Amino acid sequence: MKAAIFRKEHFNAAHRLYLPQWSDAQNYAVFGLCSNPRYHGHNYELEVKLVGEVNPQTGILMDLKDLKKIISEKILLEFDHKNLNEEVAEFAQMNPTAENIAYVIWHRLRPCISTEIELWVRLYETPRNFVEYWGE
Ligand code: NI
């Protein structure tokens, strides 16, 4: 029997979307308000989805307590109330768009979860704007 389990989490973080080789005007044209040189914040909602075989004896795919702990240690501790550009190593060279944040979250979680289990990351930057990344 195959099933999906989900864990929802939340973090607040500041970012600035820009390419350093572009002028402020070019950055504004492409990234809009998110290019503000003085940064701004989002209330990010994170959904982590695991897909895999349910253990026929226990009825469990993966213990959600363990998943909660992994997300807390690998993501929330390092992203919550942080400036993503300046305080999260991956974004020193990578624009912290929702796409790239989901990519970084996926790569941080992947080594902590059984290879038998598929991992999907969905990240809401606003209640209406969200992205998904699944490792391709
Ligand atoms: Ni933004």
C-alpha cells in the first residue's frame, strides 16, 4: 500500500531578489518590490510531502515526529527570522526566489529521508503564490 504524508511548517524570513551585476533599475524591472535594496520579509508556509510504501505491520510510512525534528533542525533553525541572502550559505551565490528556496530546502532534507521515499517540497511565499520542487 502506497500513501502520502504531509507536514506543514512556517517561517518568517527577509530577502532581496537581485542580480549584483544589474543596476537597481534593471533589478526592479525584473524582480519588482522584491528587489528593494533594504530587504523585506515574507511569512513562508512550507509543506513537505513524502510518498512511499506504508509498513504493513506498523501502518506507518515515516514517523511524523522524526520528520518534524528533521525540518526543525535543517530548515527552521537556520531560516526562521533570518536574512536569507546574508545568513543562509546557499544564497550567498543564489537568488533567494521561492523556486530556489524550495530547491535548497529539498536538498537539505533529501539526505535525511530514506531513499525509498519520494520527497516533495511546496513553499508558499504568499497565500496565493507558491512553488513546488521534487528533485528534477
Ligand atoms: Ni519577496
